[in-house]
Amino acid sequence: MAQSSLQKNSPFFYGWYIVLAAAVGVFFSGPGQTYAVSVFIDYYIQDFGWSRSLVSGIYSSATLAAGLLLFLVGRMVDKHGQRRMMLTIGSLLAVACFWNSFVLGPVMLFIGFFMLRLFGQGSMTLIPNTLVPQWFVVKRGRALSFMAIGGFLSSASFPPLNTWLIASFGWENAWRILGSALVLIFLPIVFFLVKNKPEDIGLLPDNAASKKRLAERREEKLEEEHEGFETNWTVKEAMRTRAFWFILFCVSIPALVNTGLTFHLFSILGEQGVPGSTAALILSIMAIVGFPVTMVSGFILERVNVHIVLGLSFIGQMIFILLLTQVNTYILAIGFAVLWGIIGGIERISLNIIWPNYFGREHLGSIKGIATTTMVIGSAFGPLPFGIAYDVFGGYTEILLIILIFPILGTFAAFLSPPPKKTA
């Protein structure tokens, strides 16, 4: 009760501490993300004499297996709450890092990759994206934008950090240091900061409870907005809507396309005469450009229908895929990187905000669990068609033109998915 009273009297809404903790969670998904794991691949190949196709196959199959289990994580979030699940998943991700430091054979590598992808890439992005919407309704867009800072810092930090750790201490100790960081930094932040819902400490989303004390009439209006804006759907109810399935399809497209492009980017550009250093620069520019775009998009999505913005992002995806087929100079490479970063920033926030906006907070864990499962499965299959096409055609132009079918279909699916209306 004392804690509740303290939060009500505080001029700073506790939800922003939740955003900070969620951003840290997204940041520490890094050890399970492709941009961090990829740094270790060449060392596995070199030390164990494995083929690249073997390691890639193990990684894809482990990612697919992890993705198929994420809907269970979503259900557990609804049942046990974000705080308990963040503590559990963070601990298991640390175990995964320590496990990977002792890899001796392909079976151990599969188990290690499976844990990294399930607890890192999947769960450590799923849970924060269900936590922040519990605390914000009206300001949900900006809150998710601030949370996304953790993702951009993660993608910018872990590749050079892992490279330095491996060069300085070896790949085995690099994994142990990452596991120790999770235990010493992430878990204490979750333990002391995270609360599942504002109602748990006597508040309402968007700090409505303390606004009521300052302006009763304004608060009544805000509460009416909450009631009209926040309709909660069960998973079964959501699955009976057209929007659920269309948006679920939309979720898979960026995961498949972006993972495939990122995995093969150096090879794609190399075939077009662009050096590897420029390919690396493209990934950095993407993160730099995507960060402010995501921030701005969060505020825009508080005023514009999210399915319209999502549809426009797929049109942008078509444009940058076509541009990639023509990238053969430094200037075109920079232009491609900027456009990819802009579209990626819009996609990131749109696909995060659309689920709570459409289906409410109450069963968000289960609904987002299904969406995250679809996302991870899409990322598992992303690199495969590019590799097959290269073997068949001797290049990437054909597959880049073929995959245009996905953003074309995504554009129609998004535009045909306005917010569903729940009948009495």
C-alpha cells in the first residue's frame, strides 16, 4: 500500500521505468540474435573443421525448432506475468551462453543454438513487447519507440563487442562473459524495476490515476477514450477475425526478407562488385537511420491507422529490393542502406504496436507468442531460398525479383486489415 501511494504521488509515471527495463531486455536479446551469433561462426568452422553448410543447417533447424515453441512462452507470460518470465528467461539465456562456451560437437551446437534462439531472439523480444503495452494505451506508440532504442543499441554493439571479446579472450570466454553480464546486469534490473501492470501498484495506464487528481473532468474524458480504445480479445476470438490472419502473414514477411538479405548481403554485393567493407557499412547505416525513424514513427502511429503505415512500408520494401539489384557503386550502396533503414524502422514499430492496438492487453502474451513464432519461423526460412537460387542461377538477381511477391501480397494484406470490431 505504501508503494502504491508513493507511485500515485510521484510526478514521474512509473511506466517509464518499465520502458527502461524493457529496453534493457531487448538489448540483452543480443546474444541470441543473428548479428551477434554470426561473429562466432567462422571460429566454429576453423576450430572444429566443420563445413559452412553444416553450421548453417544446424542454425536454421535450431531456429525453426525454437520458433515452434514460442507460442508456449506467450501463454506462460499471460499465466505467470512478465516479471517472473523475464527473470526465468534471462537466467536460461545466461545458461545458454555458458553452454555455448563448452560446445564440442554438432549436437551440442544444435542445443546451444536452440537455446539462444528460443530464449534470446524469441523470448527476450516477446516479453518486453507484451510488458510495455500493459502500461500505455494512449501513449503506446512513443513508449514502444523508446523501448526500441534497446534493439538498435544491441544490433550496433554486439557485433564489435563480440569481435573484441573473441580476439582478446577467445570464443569460449566470450560466451562466458556474455552469460555473466546477463546475471550481473539484466537480472537485477528486472528484479528491482519490473512490475507486470500499473494496476498492481494502484495506477492506470498512461498515469490516468494521478491525472484524475489534477483534473477530474479531463480524466473522465481520458477514461472514456481508454474504454473505447482498449477492447480485449481472447486468442480464439482474435483468430476468428480476418485482421489476425492477414497481420500474421505480414509479420512473416520482414522476418523472411530481411534475414535472407542480411545473411547473404556480403555475397550479394560481392557479386555486384561492391567490397565487403561497404557491405559492413550498410548494416551500420541501417541501424543509425532506423533509430530516429522508429522514434518518429511511434508518435505518428498515435494519430494514423497502423495498418495504413504498415502497407506503405511494404511498398518501400519493394523499392529497396529493386534498388539492391542495381547496387554496384558506393553511392547506390549508401542510398540502399538509408532506404532499408527507414523501412526497417517503420516496420519495427508498426508490427509491435498493431497487436495491442487491435486485440488489447489482457491476452497479449498468447497473441504475441503466436506472432513471434511466425516471425522466428520466417527468419529460419529466410536464408534458404537465396542459397538455393545462387546454386541454381549462379547469382541473386532472380531470387530478389521472385521475393518481391511477398511485399506485394503484404501490401494488400495490410491495407485490408483495419482494426476489428468486437460484437456484443
